[in-house]
Amino acid sequence: MTQRRAPLSRDLVLRTAVTMADRDGIESLSMRRLAQALGVVPMALYKHVANKEELLDGITDAVIAEFAPAELTGDWRSVARARILSARATMLRHPWAAGVIASRTQPTPAALAHMESMISDFRAGGVSAALTHLAMHTIGSRIWGFNVEVFASAPPPTDPAQREAMIRTMGAAFPHILEVAMAAHHTSDQIVGDGCDDQFEFEFGLDVLLDAVDRLHQRGWEP
């Protein structure tokens, strides 16, 4: 007996696209390959997503929908922090999603809903609209669970001799950069490890920002 294929729907199209991006990377996602994965002709997809950009908007919303709703404890700072760390956990499950979210020129409906929730956390805690406005800009991409680095740090060479040579060269040309890099919190016990602890640094930066907003709020800051 032949198993019947699930009827094609927008939800099925988007869930399949997310699975493909998780497995193969966002660069591999195309309307043609998505149609093949669903066992349909490409034209069948256009009843549910008009084009590649609408598909990217749709999978953006699908990922944001995975952000867990925060428990409303009455402490705006802890609620906002929990909401952001849930977004962070989602981004780690879908490493491609940060780039897609950053590429959108307009916020999607789910993105607007997340922004509304974040703003409501601040406002429910009594933080003024003006300070909330600045806080949202300052926290920036962290509300989506990722941090934009202008120059992402590449891991050092795995070969000990090459790593030592790199350290000597860096120390001679840029001693303060090397000093700070050596003092960083790393993911291993090596002096120069496999890279910085992204989760630790994400939470550190988030806490610094939320602490600063809270201090200004407690002082009754006005623009």
C-alpha cells in the first residue's frame, strides 16, 4: 500500500525549508531543491510562497516562533533576560538564522511581535518610553539571540609551532591586542584556546547593558 503524502501547505513548506537549512546550510536552500524535497514541481510552491524572499521571511518567522515565552515574574530585567536567552538558544539550534534575520529589510510579523514583547517587558517595569527606545537600539541584535561582530575572531592554528609563531608575530606588531586576547575567557585551558566562550561573552554583554539601563531607570533618567 502506497503511503499518502501529506497535503502541501505553507506550514509544511516552511518546516521543510528550516530542516534543509539546518542540515545543509542556508546557501543550499533554493525553490527547486525545496520542491524536490517535498516531492512536488517547483510551481506548486508558489501557491504558498511567492518567491525566495518570501520563503526567507517565512522561515525567519518560523524560527522566531520557537522563542519561548518568558515567565512574567514582575521583574522586568529578569523577564527581558530570559526572553533574550531563549532567543539565543534558538539561534544556536539554527546557526544560519542570524544571517537571514540580519538580511531582512523589513521586520516580519513574528519579528514585530518579538519586539513588542521586549518593549512591553521594559514598559511593564516602569522604564520610560524614551529610555526603552535607547535600550532597544543599544541591546541591538542581542534581542534576537546573537551579537554582530565587525571582525569575527578566527580560531588560532592547531599546530603548536604555527600557533607560537602567530603569537610572536602578533605580540611584536600589536602587543595590546595580544594582551587582551590572552586575558579573555576561553573555551579551553589553553593559553590561546579554540576561541572565546561565546555564550559567556554574550551573557556578560547582555548583563552589562541591562544593568546600565536599570541604573538609568532607577535614577529617573530623562532625555
